[in-house]
Amino acid sequence: MPGTETGPLVRLDATQGSPGAAVDWLTEHRPRIREAVARNGAVLVRGLRLDDRATAVAALGRVIGDPLIEREGFAPREVYG
């Protein structure tokens, strides 16, 4: 898989993925993404085609899993997905 791991920021290239395959690409690369975030605090994914809201919501869910439970009533969260 194309990508460079120089310095603290891991860069992954998703430009070779077919249109509409963002969720499949994230499913395939989720372990590497999560490991890079745990190790470095961030990862940059370039070329991931999120063409509509539904795809973006599905992609986010694929990477982070279930949303966090509201624990602080003074700072309520909005649900966008």
C-alpha cells in the first residue's frame, strides 16, 4: 500500500481506491490507521472519496466504531450521524 511514515505524521494514500469504495478501503486499512493514531496521535489519509453524507458517516463509523456516551451534561454533544 502506498504511504510514507516519516516523522510523527503517518500519511496513507487512498487515491487508488475505486469511487464508492471508501468504506471498503477503511475496513481493509483500519488496523494500520488505529495503530498509527495510537502511536503518533494522528494519521493523514489522502484521496479517500467521501462523495456524500451517508458515505462520510459510514466511513467515520468504520474507523472509530461506536460514538462516545454523553458524560458531561454541561457540554452536550450533537448527533450528526
